[in-house]
Amino acid sequence: MSGRRIAVVLFNLGGPDDAASVRPFLFNLFNDPAIIGLPGFVRTPLAGLISSRREKSAQANYAMMDAGGGSPLKSETRKQMAALDDRLADLLPGDEVRSFLTMRYWYPLTDETAVDVAAFGPDEIVLLPLYPQFSTTTTASSLKAWKTAYAGSGRSRTVCCYPAAEGWVAAQAEGVRARLAEAQAMACDREIRVLFSAHGIPEKLVSRGDPYQEQIETTVAAVAAAAGLSDWRLCYQSRVGPMKWLGPSTPEAIHEAGRDGVGVVVTPIAFVSEHIETLVELDIEYGELAHAAGVHPYLRVPAVGVAEPFIAALAGAVATSLDRTGTAPFGQGCRARWSACPWQAEKAA
């Protein structure tokens, strides 16, 4: 079938545009029940308190990036949108395909994008999160907001995850190999360890049925095999709060590398574009930690961004989903049974 109007809705977390946006962005983040699972009458004032207390330090971190005091995430994602539209124009030449961006915690927010998609009047809608691995804290939260907001036309389907999609894995492996060769040239005879750093979540979410950890491990195993790695570790970054999070932490893995006398190449295994967790946390904060721990060299693999294999994977996810409705992964999804997995829930219904 051709001549269709197809809307591709890309989901991401978002980031502040400038210093003045930092506090309301943080408020939206911490006021999400997927992030702080308390009743609204408790969560909302708590989100206000947290965002107020963290505003100055967060502004200082965002100021370290060359993005006007804000996050480059939106501009990075728009580049991915443009690349995806070009790819889909070649892949689906008889259709009118348009990508739309919606951010969970800053503009364009879900309500705004839902209006834009409805005005486009699509026949088909593909919901495509830019989170390769499914989690209740990211994909589920974004999709829930979309379901509440959208009231326009179109048959809809969701790509819930793509942890082992060929192009996603290939783009990651290509970046790892390039940085590893650079590190080996700098290190002479010193061995180099690859650290796959993923954004962490509290362990209790996994115990409640969140498949994120399993999907992260799926991605890491696939990339390590594709890159031909022999010395690598999975670790988790960005921990906040007193709860026990998935581990080991990236700082722990860096200290271990220092004790073992090896250099490090670190790659963001759950992020597809550059933002504060890569440009500040990995590059600056953990770079200083690596120097103090005697880790040399310490190099970081860029996020995949608009790498051709990754954009091809996104386009493939869109094209192959058009023959169905409902929710499904692109390629391998969850292996074990997870109560939070929407694909498994729909199959069981």
C-alpha cells in the first residue's frame, strides 16, 4: 500500500533550553510518577523542593557544555529526525512520511506534539522511542503521556524497544573499535578495558518487573561480540537518592581499572545522542576521576547520533511495523517474563 500519510513520533526525555529552563525541567522530571512513585499531593511539593535545591548545581553543569546554558539534546534529536526522514523518503517513496519530536520533560512536550500530529492527519502512526532498551522510567512514561494526549486520526503501533537491532549494535561496535584503536596507539603496551556505561535505575524497579537490566545486558553482549572484545565491563551511571541502584557503578568500574593498571574506553550504551550525562558526567566528572585513579588513557566513544547504521535501524523499525498494530520490539525484545513488558502483556491478553 502506498499514498499513506505516516507520522513517526520520536520520544526522548528532553533537556532545558537555557539556564532559566533548568528548574522547570527538573520539576517536570521529578514530578513524574514513574520517577518518584508517591501520591501527587506528596510528589508535587517534593519535586518543587528537589528542583529548587538542585537548580544552581545543575545550571553549573549545563554551563560546561557549548549549548547556551542548556542541553544539546533537542538539536541532536532534530538532526536524527532529518536523517530519518531522508532515509524513509527513499524506503517508502509512495508515502508522505513526517517525523515529529516529543520530549517528556521539556518542550516540545507531549500535548504540543499531539496537536501537531493530529493537524497532519495521518493514516498511520509509528511510536518510536529513542530509548533502545525499555524501562518504566523512560519508554513506559513517555507512551503513557502520549496515550492520554493524542486524539487525532491514524492506526497506531509502537516499537517498544530494539536492544539488539543490527544497525544499533553495528553503530555502537564501530564507535568502540575506533576509540579502542586510538587508545591502544596511546597506551603502548598497556591493556585497554571497555566500560559499557548505562544510565542506572533503582534495583527495586527490576524486582517489580522492569526489563531494563536484561535489555541492557542484551545490548552489551551483542556489541562486545560485534567489536571482538575480550576485556569489558558493564556499569551504571547517574545514581541519585538513597535507594540501591543497579551496579557496579561507573565510578567503581573506573577505580577497578586503576587498580588493574589498564586504560579505559567508555561508551554510553543506553544513550543515542549527546547530552549532560555524556558531555559532563562521562567526559568531565568521570574523566577527572579516571585521572585521579591513574587510569590512562581514558577515552569516550561518541553517542551514535546520526551514524548511518543507526538511522538505518530506526528506518527499518518504522517500515517493518507498518504491517501491524499494537506493541512489539524491533528484533529481539525481552527474553525472560517481565510484568512491565508491554509486548508480553499484549501477547498474553
